[in-house]
Amino acid sequence: MTCATLTPTPDLYIGLMSGTSLDGVDGVLVDFQGHTQVLQHAGCGFDAGLRAELLALNTAGDNELHRAALAANALVACYADVVQQLLQRAGLPPQAVQAIGAHGQTVRHRPQMFDGTGYTLQLNNPALLAERCSIRVVADFRSRDVAAGGQGAPLVPAFHQSVFGQPGQTLLALNIGGISNLSVLPADGEVSGFDCGPGNALMDAWCQRHTGQAYDDDGAWAASGSVLPALLQRLLDEPFLLQPPPKSTGRDLFNPDWLQQRLTLLPPGTRAEDVQATLTEFTARACVDGALRWGRDAAQLLVCGGGALNGRLMARITALLPGMHVQSTMASGLPPLQVEAAAFAWLARQTLLGLPGNLARVTGALGPRVLGAVYPA
């Protein structure tokens, strides 16, 4: 008598992420059966018009409600394109996927402000995405945490622990998107995390302004300049950097106007590449300061997000952390541009399982909460 070998049923989710770098959408198809495994990765870059509109909607302007609604529809068109790419590459029908975790595009992040609750706003149209893809969509992950008195961010530390955590060893996971955030994954399991400060946002804005390029490829332009000590100190004097966790931030703070206020004392003739070198150093130091303050006993720092592909930035972080082994998350089997999208697939799964997606220790919420709203297929 022979026994048939049972093949575990896949537990498939799609995660979509469009971050504060505003470079486009990353999507992943993840199987959570057994260990977390990314099966497919796809992307969709924003065209110049959509990128400019999403950037403009980060600040007050005319006819915002109308413009935001149309921008959300355009964003969902990118989302749907990525979903179709993932399904085609995997050879799967929509019905094979449990849900899509769609974060949306953050355009305002002001938790705990104004009336004590504040708000966080992500442009999205999850109902349209469900219609386009014929897959259940989970969206609006942050607002329940804000309603519970939290920051609504960062939400990725629990996921980082699930995929990168090592028993008996303290690790750090640093995501460098438009804003940088750090997860502290200690040996005792008491995970913490917070936003460090700017990631790519200031570097990208300055690069776009002076070279016409969306970003500084591999940090080569920054490497051609010299750090300006007086400007660096003015940047490092930002009070947010000294605030204790829980804390989160966004383009509401670290934006071109914030930078311009600190450039006013530069002498005439200052080279643009020297400012870029200084912004790169500032970003590195903001990340390193967070690591040294809250994760000093860690032996390893894993870096994900677009910043992990900036060779100059990675070199500076490595040099400033001589006691830690700094490497991208590729070393742990998850490429840097897939991590955050996979996190929102994981968060969608938590929602459908009725499990919390936040960590109150990280966000400052009153307690664990099931996050997100579900839009049936």
C-alpha cells in the first residue's frame, strides 16, 4: 500500500507598494504557506505627469479633492497593470490569489496633530482595483492605528521580524524609501521601530532640480562633491531627529521648502554637487544615529528600499557603523525592492485572518488592532 504525498496548498497574496520616493509601484506575489516566499516581482513606473501631480498633492493647492480623486484613479491603473503582470508571469487566474494588499500613496501624514487624533491620508481607489482585477483588496491600513492614538507608522517592523528575525541575535532592518524607517529586532523579541528621518526624498528632489534626473544613480553625483560642514550641521539640528520613539514623519516635514530654509546661508557659487554630497551624508547620519541610539547591540544591519541601491549612501552608512555588518536584504533572500510590497501582502493576510497588523510599542497606539478595510472581488 502506498501513501500519496500531499502538496501544501499555496497561500497566495499580492502586495503593492508605492512609497514616498514617488518613483512608481512595486508589486510581489507571495506564498505564505510554510515560510514567506516571493514568487514573482513586477513594477510600474510613474509617468512624469502622475509623479508631478502626486508630489503637488503633498501640499495645499487649488481643487485638491477633484485632483486627488483623479490621481487615485491613475494610481490604480498602475496597480492593476502590476497585478496583471504578476498573474501572467505566474500563470495564475485571479481566483488563485486570496487578496491584494494595496497601501495607496501617502500625500499627508499628520497623526496626533490639530485635534489630538490627526490623520494620515493615502490616495487610493480600492473599489476600482477590485473591479479591475477581480481579486479581493485590503487597503487603508494606517487609519485604524491612528484612531487608536497611534502614529499609523511604521507598520513594517512586525513583518521584518517574521522574515529577518533570528533567535538569540539582535538585528536591525532599515528601509530607505522617500523616508527612512528602522526596525529593531532584538534577541528577546520585543520589537521596536520608528522613522529615522529623510531617505531618498531630499536627495531625489535636489538631483531632479539640478540634473533633470529623477535620482542620483548609485550616488555617483554625490560622490563627485564634498560635504559642507556648516550645512550638514544645520540639517542635523532638525528637532525631529532627537525625538524619542514612537515617531513617524513624511514629506510634510522633509520637503524642498524645509531644505530651502537651510540653504539660505550658503555662500554664492556653492556647487550643487556639494549640496548633494551633504544631503547624502545627512541621510546616512540620520539612519546611523537611530541605529546607534536604539540598536547599539545589533551585529547586523539589513537595508532595503531604493536607498539600498545607492552605493555612495550604503558606503557612508557602512563607514559610520564599523561595529556592524551592513548589507542589503538580498543577503537574506529578499531583494531590497520587494520587501515593503511583501510587507503589505503580509498585512493583508493579517487582516483576513483577524490578526493585528500593528505593534503598539512601535506606533504608540492604545493596543494591537486589526488593520485595513476589505473590498470584496
